[in-house]
Amino acid sequence: MSRIGVFICHCGENIGRTVDCARVAQSLGELPGVVHAIDYKYMCSDPGQALIKQAIQEKHLDGVVVGACSPHMHEKTFRKAAAAAGMNPFLCEMANLREHCSWIHEDRENATDKAIGLGRFIVEKIKYNHPLSPIFIPVERRALVIGAGIAGIQAALDIADGGCDVVLVEKEPSIGGHMSQLSETFPTLDCSQCILTPRMVEIAQHPRIKLLTYSEVESVEGYIGNFQVKIRKKARSIDDTLCNGCGECQKNCPNSKIPSEFDQGLGKRTAIYVPFPQAVPNIPVIDRANCALFKGRAKGVKKVVCGKCADVCGRKAINYDQQDSFVTENVGAIIVATGYQLYSVGKKQDSELLCGYGEYGYGDIPDVIDGLQFERLASASGPTGGKILRPSDHKEPKTVVFLQCIGSRDPAKGIEYCSKICCMYVAKHAMLYHHKVHGGKAVVFYMDIRAGGKGYDEFVRRAIEENHALYLRGRVSRMYRNGDTIRVHGFDTLSGEPMVIDADMVVLATAMRPQPGIASLAQKLSVSYDQHGFINEAHPKLRPVETNTAGVFVAGACQAPRDIPDSVAMASAAASKVLGLFSKELLEREPLIAHVDTATCAGCFHCERVCPYGAIVRKEIKDGRGRFIKIAAEVNPGVCQGCGTCQATCPSKSVELEGFTDEQIYAAVNAL
Amino acid sequence: MKIGYYPGCSLHATAREYEESLKAIVSILDIELEEVRDWACCGATSAHATNRFLSVALPARTLMLAERQKLNRILAPCAACYNRLASAHHAISRDKKIAARVQSILGSDFDNSVGIVSIAELLSEVTATIRQKAKAPLTGLKVACYYGCLLVRPPDVCGFDDAEAPNSLESIVSAAGATPVKWSMALECCGGGFSLSRTGSVVRLGRLILQSAIDAGAQAIVVACPMCHSNLDFRQNAMNERGGIEKRMPIMFLSELVGLSLGLSPARLGLDRHFVNPSPLLEQIGAAKTAQTRGENA
């Protein structure tokens, strides 16, 4: 006969308001096998947990049912309490009387009856529980960081400085990400490159960091502590062991008219190029789509059309025949830090959910630019050498209109979220413009100013009060070319007046979106993402840098719009999670996983086909004398996530999921 | 293709040439128009400015008649009629209370099953046919495509083209061989029904539209709305008097422009009914001649 203890929690008013907890305890106490049943105001509090521990010891309980909140919330708490009292933690289970009962019902009588039912369900189940022991798996103390913007750089440095090896993968030819493109940063106006480039150099020189630029993750296999990651190293057409970054090839490349990605199309680059002078590594790459030699090859021209870069390279580092190559890295944890892209303002969109802003003429009117383009205009390393000159005629614009919330907070255009950084960088742009163009007029159209952050609101006030930016609360309906200027039609909702402004340049603060390709990367990593493509965190408040896949963490703007301080904080948080994981030689996992009874398994492998995690392995079964009998299924305990799909599929009932065996489920259902 | 047809009041009055040209081109484009029998006024501005329910119930009656005639969708060439019919359809499908009231006032079963298309939507579907049958493509003719307020907005109600940067008229005009210009007033208001009560406003708005088309290098403006046509065509003398736009710009209905490219004569398309005479322009591009010599035999 079981000796079960039942503990009903009021959760303050949360359960107690709708459920008569005393009646629930009394009713469950009458069930056969229940020897102790009480109710208490806060079961998760210290005195509440003490009640459980005391009862286990005094009444020699062999099962504990806590009727309280969701097991997601406090199952760990109560299992720990049970273990502290000497009980196997897996003999303690929770009945969810809050999310599944009190929060969703109003009628006290019915809610109490339902709570009793939910409690009885678990009481009957727990009679069939048996002690389980945690699983231990070895950990490869080496981390993979995907993306080498500021978040990836910070995470890689933190892990490497913590004493563990890091593989840092970046798809672009240089690390640095969007931060390397910025001019100054809010709210202190320190130069972005000045604070970033020392860290980039540190990455390149760190003995514990293996840097793979111009590379992408091809496939991911394995599980927490034991991932195998295949990485594609795209062909640079340069032998990076020979190149010393002298730059002769760039100087001699005949095609110098290619819009530079780094300068957001405002500057030009050559076909063989280093994205920017401070690039790490300082090794060029040949853009095969724009290189005369490769274009000639693609057309089938036999003659070698060009070869100037190879001719001038003193180190003979140019290799036109280089192919993509693959490396496989074994790592124990992965941090995703792939960052963001900007909402494309033009009519062409990569997603059906977005429709762009045709009315703003972006793409048609050269002096309508986006925020990153303005950064390049304001940057000392930019195409204008830091002078604010408009793209069409390189004249200094006397009036610049800034539009906030382009894409963001506009469900009609496909994005309902706030991009968070735009209020701040627009204030910064207005300030930089005022500093660089004396007598220039900055006009900002905004919906709301969201400047939550240390020194943030003060910064915006400074732009308004000291730098005389004219802030107008309202939207711009459209704009069009009017001779030399752009006529901007807006509305000032505070004065109730339509505004028509002739601007020399317009800057659109476009929404932040995750990088293209995030969905396919997320699928490779088995992590979930929201409808916009942002990676989902495991819990929005309590587990912000973990994902729903154990061992995969997230940092920076690939999870949600983030500014630099947030990205860096998240990256350090993710790094500390990884270092925590690597602090033990063996990793402890919950034993709630599937087991196959190889005696009855017929080897049909339906389970293998349905397992979403690839946890089923094929095992040869031999008799005592080593003679082959059959091939049966077995579960890899490191990979199994305990979803139970195999259990439901097995035709011979040879698979059982620990904690949710058929016996337990039938007993529970029969109790209803 | 067979489609229901709701002419509305204008196509039988101030915009006769719109109906004439429409009927002339649909036969060439293999479209059969079946007029909704006993149709009534769409309510226009007056209804929705005074009584919201009336503004839904009036078009609903026409939609009910079309349903009885077993029409899947109806063409409303007038942009205002189109907008009222589509708005009523939208309101009835979204709002159960309105749907129930409409049902009771109509006193008849009504499923709101009839779709409404504008001329821009209909001709967008047959641009390939237009291109193929354009015997006299309007090569070299630069036109400004003018949508006005009602053809593509509000997006929830119309929704077949981008409400802020539409492109359907441009694609039709291109199919007819003409060149659409890039200009900035395609979606501005022409003054609409204020033509008589606040003529000054209509003239002021029209002047901005005309000037923008002239600046963009257009030789004509193409419209898909009788009200826009009347305001832009009829008021050009006043625009000159009060704003000094000396140039006269022909305003053509979309159906007229397509008709010219199909080789129909200007007279058959009703182009002789306009205040601003399009003949000099047509002669300049040779359309009239081609049409007269080759079109009428077809």
C-alpha cells in the first residue's frame, strides 16, 4: 500500500480565491493510499517546503503530490525539497490547480470539484511511479559561436577568456557586423570603430579562438555537450596562409564600380576586395559574380579574360580554382548571434507579410536613404569621409527630415513590434547632423519617443534642446521629388496641422528584422522562431538567453531588436551559461526519456522514422554465446527529449517513456 | 469571359463616352457585359455623408439583384460606384449586425456572394490580350496614370493593388504601347463632388495635378473615374485663369486609351465629347490616322 502525501497550495489568492483548498485537501486525503493531506497559503515558500520535508520524514511517505501552479514553474522546487528529505525526486509530482483550474474558471463550486479531479489524477498516477536516477553524459568543452558581430565577438571572448576553446563562424569576409559600419554610438557619442576594432583584433589573436570567416554552418548533429557541426568555408579564391594583406590586388583590379555592401551602396569597391580597412582578417575575397575572369568562365570563354590580381600578387596567394571546403567541429554548446538586417523600404520584399513603403520613393529618389546609409555618410571611414553630403549631387543638405517607425509598429506594413533602437539613433543622427552641418535644420517625425535606458532620455532631450532638432509627432503620408528637393507631406498631431516640408535629404529609420536565412539555420539547430524569424528564448523572463534546445543559446539582435549594450549583456550572459555548462565533466540530465524493451522489439523501426530528434539507434542483439539474434531499436539517452512519439507509435508496445508509462497514464485516466 | 455590369448614373450622362468606349473595347477583348437589371443609384457621396446604413443598403440592393441574376462578379467602371459597392460588400461581410439589418430591409435572401471589380482590375487581367490585339500601339505617347482617391483605397476594401504605390493602370497603359511617366500626384484628390459647391478648391487641386503631369513630361492624363475626368477636363480653362497653366492636356478614360491602341476610331470612343480636344495629340502620335485607316475595317 502506498503512503502518499498531498499538499494543496493557495498560491496566495491565485488558487484560493476560486478553489476551496481545504475541501480539496480533505477530499484527496480520503483516497486509499493517501496518508497525509494538508493545504497551505504558499507551498513554494520556505515554511511550505518545510511542511513537505517534515511529512516525508515523519510519515515515511513514498509519494508526494503538490497541487499548485504549473510544473513548468515549480516542479524543480518541490522535487528538490523531496530529495532534501531523502526521497527520490521523481516520486514527487504536481497537479496544476492554477493555470489549468483557478485562473480559467469563475464558479467556486465547480472549480473545486475540478481541482479534486486533477489531484486524484496525479495521486493515482504516482502510485505507479518508481525511483529514477539522473543520466550523465560527457561534455565537449568547446563552444561554437555563429555570427561575429558585437554579440558574437563578446560571447567568444568571454568564453575564451574563461578558459574554453571557441569556434567563431562568420558568413561575411570580415568580422565586426553592423557595429563596424556605425559612426558614433548613443548615448555617449563614442566612435563605434574605436571601441570595436580592438576587440576584433583580440579575436584574431586569441589562442583559444578559431576564427572561420566567409563560412557558414552547413549542418548540425548531436545534442547538448556533443554537437558535430559541419561548416562550409566558402571559396575566397585566396590562399589565406600566403596572403599578407598588402592590398596590391585591390589597387589593380579593373572593376571598381561595384556598390560596396559595407558602405550600404553609397561607395564603390573592386571585385577583389577587403570590405573595410580595419577588416579582420585583413585578407581579400574575390566576388565571383562581379569578377571579369569568373564572368568570362561562366560564359564559357576559353581565354583568361583577366588575371591582374594574380599578376601583381607577390606572394602568389591568388587561387582562381579554389573550391568551397568543409570542416567538422565537435562542440559542446552553440551560441546563435546572427544579428539583424533592416526592413527593405522599397516595394520589393522577401516576405509576403511585408509590403514596403512605395509612397516614400526609396530607390527612386536617391536622397531618400535609410539609417545605416546615414551612418556611412556620418562615418569618418565612409564614402564622404564623414561629411554629410547627399547622394544625388554631393551637396550639403540644408534640411534633413528623419522619419521614425518605418516598418516598426505598423501592422499594415507587416511588422507590429517596436524596433527599439530607432528613437535613439535618430536623435543621434540629428545631433551628428547639427554638429557637422552648421545652420542645418533637422526635422524628426515620430510616433512616440521610447528612450528607456541609462542616459537615453537625457540624450534625446539634448538633441531637441541643445541641437534644436524639430520633433513633430505624426506620420508622413508621402513624399516626392519637387525640383531639387523632396517634398514631404506629414501631419503634426500635436498642433493638428498638416506639414509640408521641402527637404534636401530624407532618412528613414527602418525596422530591424532578423537576418535572411535565419529560418534555415534555426531548423538546423532545432530551435524555434517567431513569425518574424526572431529566435525564441526558452522563457521571456527567466531564461532569456537559452533556447528550447538544450545546449543552444542565443545572443543579440537575432532574438529581438537590441542595441549594443543589450547585445553585449546578452552575449556575456550566454557565455556564462556556456561556461557553467562546461564547468562539469559530466552533464546531468533528467531521466524522463524513452526505453526500448529489446526482448519484444520486432525491429520495425517505426520509432526511428517518427523521432524528431534522431535519438533511435539500431543495435545488434546477440545471445549469451555471442550469436546474432536480431537488430532492435535503442534510445540514445543524450539525444532523447522525452516527447513520447515513439511510445505512441510502437506496434508491439516495446517502448516506454519513463515518468509517463502506459501503466501510469491508464491509472491516471481511470481516476477521472 | 462574362461579367456583370453596373454602369451607374454617370456612364449614362456626363461620361457617356466612358460607356461607349468601354462597350467598344470589351467586344474585342472577348468580354461580355451583362447589365444588372433594375439597378439603382450607388448612393455616392450623399448617402454615406448623411446615413451610413443607407450607404450600405443602397448598393446592397444592386448586389442582391446581381446575385439573383447569377453573376459571380460585376464591373463598376465609375470609381465612386466601385468604391461604394465594394465598401458595402466589405461592411456586410465583416459586420453581422449590418448584414442582418440589410437582410431585413431587402426583404429577400442575400448571400453577399457577388464580387466587385474596377476597370483597372478587369483590364489588368487581360493585359496580354490587349498587347496581342493592339493593332495601333500608342508607341511614344507619354501618359500620367491618375488613380484619384477611390480606385485603390481603402486597402481593406479594394485590395487588388498597392494602396500607396499602385501599378495596375501603368501595366495596362504599357500593354497599350504607351509609356507611363513617373509622377507624384497619382493618388491625390481631384476635389470630387465639390465641383459645383466649392469650385475654387477643385480648380486649385486640379491645377496641382495638371502641373505635376506637365512637369513629368506627360502628354495626357489617363483616368478611370467620371468625376476625376470632369474635374480635370472641364476645369482647365479655370485653371488657366486662376493659376496660369496655359497648356491644355487631354484627359482620357482608360477605356479610350485602350480603344485607341486596339485600332478603334476616336469618334467611336467618344473622344470628340471632351472639353480639351485630344485631336492634335492624336495626330501628333499618328494614332488617329492609324485608327481611321486600319481600325474601322476590323
